[in-house]
Amino acid sequence: MFKVQELREIIKLVDGSSIDEFVYEHDGAKLKLKKNNGVVTEVVTPKIETTPVVQQTAPAPVAVEPVVETTKVEEVKAEEKAAPVNVDQSSLHKITSPMVGTFYQAPSPDQPPYVKVGDKVGEETIVCIVEAMKLFNEIEAEIKGEIVEVLVKDGQLVEYGQPLFLVKPE
């Protein structure tokens, strides 16, 4: 059976991606998530055993908490749309996310961000971390220039190919 934290993480990743339906089966348990007008619906089928004693003690599927989590993600997306971008983006390079995950500006909460607006970066300068499935992936600038704008907030879910930074090339 799935743990609540695992369900929350899967729901966050599915909600932050462009897929509409996700199905996962393992050892007779099945998890199916569908997006429905911005709402994630969850159906969990517990593993079926041949002994009745195990069936009686199997925990009930948890569906309430992940739906609440989805609402928080939708609120973050609404905040993103409200923030206007005042920079001419035609001459700027976009550093994009190479994967779906959670964006972090710093190596840990008590340390300063890797880069901020106005910082000069090189091709191998680490600009952020994208966490996916408990793996923390360092993202490099891959271009020489100056950070003009940070497009996402710390802790925000990002999709594959989503712009993270705008860089004015040198």
C-alpha cells in the first residue's frame, strides 16, 4: 500500500506536469490519478489477498488530504500568473528546467541563493536545484551572461522545459 507522503509527492508531480492521467500498479495495488478541470482525482485500489483476515485489516484508501494539497498548488499557479514580466525577452536567453520537480534557489534553507538578479554567470555556474523523486539535481547556466530575472519562486513545482531564469548573454 502507498504511504500518504508518497501519494502527496506523486500528486504534486502529476499536477505540475502536462499529463492528464497517471496509472501505477505494483504488487496488486493500483494508483490512478486524473486531472479534471484543474482538480486531481485519486482512486486507490488496495492489494487483494486470498485470506479473509488480511482483507479485513487492510487500511482504507486515503483520498482527502491529497485533494487539499492540489488546492495549494493551484493557488501558487494563480500567483505566478499575477506577476507581470517587464523585461524584453527577445534578446534574453532562458535557462529552462530539464525535468519535472521542485525548484530550490539555494543548497539548503539556511544558505544564500546560488544566484540572484544582477549576478554574472558562466557556462558551468550552478544556478539552482531541481528536486525530483528525492534526487537533488544541480542546474548549470550553460551560458555566459548576467541574471536578469528569476522566473519561479523557491519551492515551486516546475515542468520540463519551463523557463527558470532570464540571462542577458555576454
